[in-house]
Amino acid sequence: TPRVFSGIQPSGGLTLGNYLGAIKRFVDMQDTGIETLYCMVDLHAITVWQDPAALRRQTRELAAGYIAAGLDPAKSLLFNQSQVPEHAQLGWIFNCVARMGWMSRMTQFKDKAGKNRENASLGLFAYPALMAADILVYHATHVPVGEDQKQHIELTRDVAAKFNHDYGVDFFPMTEPVIEGAATRVMSLRDGSKKMSKSDPSPASRINMTDDADAIAKKIRKAKTDPDALPSEAQGLEDRPEARNLVNIFAGLADMKVDHVLADFGGKQFSDFKPALIDLAVSKLAPISTEMDRLMQHPDEIDRILTKGATRARQIAAPILAQTYEIVGMVGPK
Ligand code: ATP
Ligand code: MG
């Protein structure tokens, strides 16, 4: 049976990239009738240093972001990774299945560890094994993610295949990444070759879900572009990363195909396109940030929703973990 799982790290404020690449699509999948589980992956967030008070706030803010964007806790399970200990427990088993060489090839590790690899946390290196556990502890079949997570989903499949092979079972499914839409890789507004990220040191590089109309307008007005008019076909964007990024963002926010956006704006200058993009972004994002603010006034309510979600998630995860232990040969209660 199909089951959807995905997660976002409470490692900073939500960005437009997280919204278009992840949350907006989580909401779309929630309404297909398939079982959906969405997570705040706080155990992943601490692979790089997080101030405890900030982590707590960011986790609740992320939950508020999910709900404000349309995630309905009555339809989707919404919870915090650390409240479902089965993730970390299966993560350990997968640390023993995954190989050092696989992890060394992960581009996210190389990017985040930077030059000083000796000083990166062991958790940052092992991150993809825990991510495989996040997914497979529910036997999830589909994982909506942005383009940057494709390599980790491939590794999840490698872990499942090696586990099944080593133990001679057909237990973990081959999970499919779901990378769809016009904005699967939103780029930095300052540098068209860099992904927009929560953790980018430059606030001007990203639009945050909590930005007000003025901040959104300012950042788009200042976004890097080139001097040419927009082309009338997607092909004309190939060597223009900044222009392509803004067109993709427009298409993602408007739920339009890139070709349709260019049919409207081909031949126009950025001085025409940017104000239209600002109007669109403000009209889509401002109501979400207003609702996030409202929800953040009721942290106890958020915590209650997360506790409920975690209880239901454990009901799925616990028997799968127990079966895994049995397969591996751990002696347990009779
Ligand atoms: P960090 O910089 O801490 O890694 P992040 O912004 O990359 O933060 P994640 O929590 O790592 O956010 O990713 C959550 C989801 O958002 C993933 O599915 C990821 O693919 C997606 N995502 C992140 N950034 C982008 C982006 N720029 N464009 C599209 N999707 C994105
Ligand atoms: Mg990331």
C-alpha cells in the first residue's frame, strides 16, 4: 500500500525553497487519499550546532508553517522526529548496513562539512542513514522532496536493498522520490548557482515564510538578474540561471507551467516582471505568515498536535521496528 513520508529540519526559518519544493507539495499529496506522514526532523537539525532555545522555537515555528500552509493534522500525521524513538533505533541498525564509502560520496555532506571535515560531527556524516530510517520505519513508498535530496533517497534504496539482501528477506520497500513541479530547486536570490537554504548566512539570499510584504518586495527587487528581456520559451533560460530562477518561482507560486509564464512575459523586462512577481509572492505568502503568527501565540496547542501525531506515528513504526529486530536476531520479550 502506498504511504507518503517527508520531513523538514527545524534548522532555521522556513524559506520559499522549502515551501515550493516541499510543503506546498506535501499539502497537495495530503488530499489524494493516500496516507501522509510529515515530520519535523529535529535529530537531523542537531548534526550542526543548534542553540537549544532556538531549536525549540524553530520546531514550533515549523509546525506552525506546515499548518498555516494547509497541512491538516486530521488528515496527515504531523510530529516531531525525536518523539518517535523508533527513528533513531532503526537509524542505528542502518548505520551498520550503510557503508562508509556511500556516505563519503554524499554531496550534502561535502557541502556542509566544507574544508574542515575532521571537525564535522559524526552525525552529519551518518545523516543519510537516519534519513533512510525516517522513511523506512514506516515502509513509506513515496517521498516528496526537492531536487537536492534525490541522492539521499537513492541511498535509502541502497540501504533497503542491502538489508533485504544481507538478511535474505523482502522486507523494506524501494522508495520512490517524488520531485515534481516548476520549483524543485529554488536558487539563492543573490547567486544563481547556489541553492536557497535556511542555513545560508546571507538573509538577502532567501525569502522567509515569516517575511512581511515589505521584506518580500525588497528582496525580489534586489534579486540578481541580467540585463536582457525575458525569452518567450523555456529554452532561452538555459544559460540565465538568475532569470530562470525567478521564472520558476513565479510558475511554482502560480501553479503554472514555465512555458505559460513565458507566454505572458516573453519580451518583457525585469522592471515589468519583478513587480508582478512581488504581487504574486505577497498574495500567496502573506496569508501564510499571518496564520503562522497567530498559531505561534498558542505553543501549547502546537505541542498537543505534535504529541498526538507522534502517538499515532509510533503505532505504525513500533511493529516495523520489532520485525526488524526479529530479522536481525535480537532477543526480545516473548
Ligand atoms: P538546511 O540549509 O538546514 O539544510 P534547507 O533549506 O535545505 O535547510 P531542509 O530541511 O534540508 O531545508 O529540506 C527540507 C525540504 O525542503 C527538502 O525536501 C528539500 O529538498 C527542500 N528544499 C530545501 N531547499 C530547497 C530549495 N532551494 N528548492 C526546493 N526545495 C528545497
Ligand atoms: Mg537541506
